[in-house]
Amino acid sequence: MSSITHSTGTFKTSDNLSLHTARWIPDSPRAAIILVHGYGEHSGRYQHVARALVDRGYAVFALDHRAHGKSEGTPRALVRSIATVVADLKKYVEAVSAEFPHLPRFMLGHSMGGLITWGYIVRHSGDLSAAVISGAPVNADANVSPLLLGFANLANKISPALALVDLTPLVELSHNPQNQEQFAADPLNYHGKLPVGTGVAINEEARFVRSQLPEVTLPALIIYGEDDKIVNPSGSHTAYELIASADKTEKGYPAMKHEILNEIENAVVINDIINWLDAHVA
């Protein structure tokens, strides 16, 4: 087991917001993992994933997206554009790359973080060696009625912070009751309804990503819970079918819900991810 140097910090976005960052560094890292969290949560929820990765020699870097966790940005959980979040992430990856230029870079994104990861890949795939995408809403708009989409687009023009939809019922996060309790008790998580602007941003990015995925040749591991009621697994299927990568793997986990990294048997998922990364570092 490798020793860990854990530290936190901040960096400034192009529009001068201060974003919280965290890192977990082993003694002699062999690759850098950029960890991208999902909607309404924060990077601190992935400490167990980071520590498992560090034990296998990976340096892990994460940030809290704007309006999430310990980062600046209001109203909370309002994401006006996924492209803006991708730009924040690009600046952060450049900083990591400048500090550790010898390390190959991988990205691991979950849920909205998975969509952000796809958005990063279709814009900046040359920055990465490969990516792992968990439960990404690539088909976020696919099962929404045109009437509701029209209403959301209109409401977004008037009041993007208007909160309408409960996107994250705790019982659907995972089968792990401790995970549900921890999410509810964590003040850094967002516990309100989904801001309409965030919903529109996710839908718009999903459409854009689908249009660009046929150009993607980056090695990718696409994973999801087969019992996911928060993000339809069809998005993972769509991404797998659309990307042109010769090296691509899709894996569903039976009886697992949305947060497969926090499920009761999450060690199986984390081990699968690390084994896949090992093969691609080698």
C-alpha cells in the first residue's frame, strides 16, 4: 500500500470564480486520474475511490464544479452551460499537466460528470490517454416530451435558477442505506430541486455530445448500473455504439443503481476500473 500525500487548494476560472481542488498523490505515481463528480455533489464523496487508486500507484486530482461543494458560484447547483464547466476543467487539467508533465492522463467521470467527461473528450481528446465514464446522461433529452422541453427552454430564458424537478431521490442513489444517509447529512451536497437552467444545459450538451461521438477514437470504459432509475442506461448504450474507438468496453452491473461507486458491492466496480486502467497504462 502506497503512502498518500493529500492536500486541497483552489484555482481561478477565466471569469474569476474560485474553485476548490483536491489531490491524492502516491510516492511514485505512474499516471494521473482527473476525477469528475456529478450534479449536486462534490469531490469529497470520492475519497474512497481516490484512495483505492492511489494504492495502485495513481495520482488523483479533483475539483468541485462551479456552484457545487466548496467552490464559488450562485445560485447553488445552477450550471448555465456544460461547455463552461468543460472550460473550467480544461484549465485545471492544464495546471495538472504543467506540474506533472511526465504522467499520462486519464479521466473518470460519473453521472453529470460523465457527460462533462464526454464533453471534454469531444473538445480536447488529445489531452487524455483514455477515459472511464459512469452513468452518463447522454440521452438526457431523449425521454422528455417536446412540450416539457419547450416549457423548460422558455423558463430558462426567464429564470434559469427556477427549481422544478427532484432529480435525485435518495432511495435511487444505491442499495446502500449508509450511502443514502450520508448524502442527506452532507451539507456540501445540494438538496434542492433541479434548477431549470441546469436541466436545459444538460439536455443541450447531451445533444451536442451525441453529434460529436462518432469522431471519438479515445479508449473508453463505459459503465453503469442496470437498475439505474436516475440516469437511463440507454445513454451508456448510445455512447458505446456511437464512438469510433477501436478500444471500447461497455459493462453494466446487475441490480446496481445509479451510484455504482457507492453501492454495497462497490469494491467490484472500483477493482474493474483499476484493472482496466492498469492495462492501458501498461
